[in-house]
Amino acid sequence: MPDPSTPAGAADPVSPSLPLPMPCQRHALPRGDGSLALLEDGAGPPLLLVHSVNAAASSYEVKPIFEALRARRRVFALDLPGFGLSSRGPDIYTVERYVEAILTAVRAVQAMSDGRPVAALALSLSSEFLARAALQQPDLFAGLALVTPTGFEAGAQHRRGGMPEARPRTALEKALTAPLWRSGLFGLLVSRPSMRFFLRRTFGGPPDPGLVDYAWQSAHQPGAAFAAFAFASGKLFSPDIRDVYEALELPVWLAHGTRGSFSDFSEAGWTMGKPNWEISAFDTGAFPHFQAPAAFLSRLERFLDALPGDTRQAPATATRAAPHLRIVAGGGEQA
């Protein structure tokens, strides 16, 4: 159902420039294919947060964690390529690109944190990217928190063997992004009724109103359709993710809800034989940090506090800005 505020047949409605999802400092990490937005606040051991991947994803999805932990940690939130305050457009969106974006952000965080390993948390499909990044560069990470990660549902045991292909564009992706119908199709996908429907499935009940509003704004920025349709094509799911997860040697905390459309973790039993893995289930939907914040944050902090080398106090010599970062005031235009 289209958004009632958009006239029939109109082009993509464009929201005003996207504001910051929460009060914080914004950095721009330059890349050859645009820039990445890295949000920061707080002091203490570094923690990187990565939102999920969907038609309207952004760092607002990790806002409750960011705001709660910045009193005790130096918290960073990354907007992945094509989402939030990062560059968007008709670029090539692949698993490899998202893994490299996370590694770019982790290196920047480490440079601003006296070189200490970084604890990182990711939501949903981004957990696959984070796990692969940590497998490639384990020395950069202190530990991983995976919230409602993909790759543990029924049938996931078959997701083995071989790296995902770095496919520039699938036939489905090319069809979805064709100018002839891209605008109208994406407009239907990201209308307010559609978003409320999807988020209700995610939450297993009424979604957070602030998240709905910000998701709508984020999805109505110029170029928002391209990364969203790369996700819709299915090519961002790694065919070998079970192998990747099993190969991790870092401490891993898996958190998930038991309600809603993303509560199938029937293939997570193998983690019980791995001493570096812990699992917590919450009586919530896929975003327990919104729905049961006290319980979720208590468990998350216990995991973070137990990581090797974790301390509450930031080193006195910690660098406050890496030389390759550009600080951007406010939300502003897309970089």
C-alpha cells in the first residue's frame, strides 16, 4: 500500500536531509567508492555497533545500546554503504564490500583507541559480515556480539563451502533497479504502512515509533533503493556462513528473541560445544535491545566486561581523532 502522502505515479518522495539518529559526533571515513559515516560518543573501551541490512536500515537500530553504554564506553556506530548517513547510489553492493567497510571502521576505531582490540556488535545479516571480518582479521577484535544473526535457522547447516561470489549485479538486482519501475516499486516497499508491517513482524508486536519514523526518513534519501535491492536479490547472504561461524575463535555472544518472524534458532545447538560461544534468549522479537533493554544491556555488559584486556578506563594516551577522519557537524547532506 503506497504512502498516502505520495501522489499516485509520483517519483520517489525525498525526505529532508537525514538528521543524526542520536546526539553524537559524526566522522566521515573516505573510501574510493564514497564515504562511510561513523558516529561516536563516550569514553572508555571501544565498542563498534553495526545495524542490520534491510530496505530502511540505519544506526538508529542500535540507538538504545549506543545511548546506554556511552557513559562507560567509547561507543561507535557505523552506517554501512548505501544506508543511513553513508554514501549511496548505483554502486556495487557485495558481501566483500560490506566486510571491508566493517574492517575500515574497526581500523579507524582502533586508531582512535590507542590500538586496543575492538569489541563489535552487529544485528541480523550484518552479523555474517562481522563474523567474516573477524575471521579475516582476528587481531583487530576483542569479541563479537551477534544479535538475531542470520545463519542459525532451520536448514542453515547446509550453508557451507566456498566464499560468496562477488557478483556485480544479479539478474534480479538489475531488474529491480531498472529506472523504468525502480521508483514506484521501492516507493511501495518503503511506504509507512509497509514499514510498520515489516517492523511489526520484526518486533513480534508493535514496533518502536521512533524507529519507524527514522527508517522512513532514511529510506527516502536519494539513492536509497540501490543497496536495498541488492539485499532483496539475496546475494548478500553468504553460502558458507556456517563454516565462518564455526571457525571463529574469539569470544562470541549470540542474543536472540523468541517471538516474531525471526525467532528460528533451531540450528544454534552446535555452539554448545564451543567454549568461546554463549547464547542468551529473550522473550522479545528480533530487537531485544528495544523491547527488553534492561535485561539485554545487563547481559551485554557482562559479556563485554569479561573480554580479555577489557577495562573501564580509557588510556590517558588515547588518540581522540585519527588523521584520516573528517569530522562532520550535524546530520548534513550525504557525503
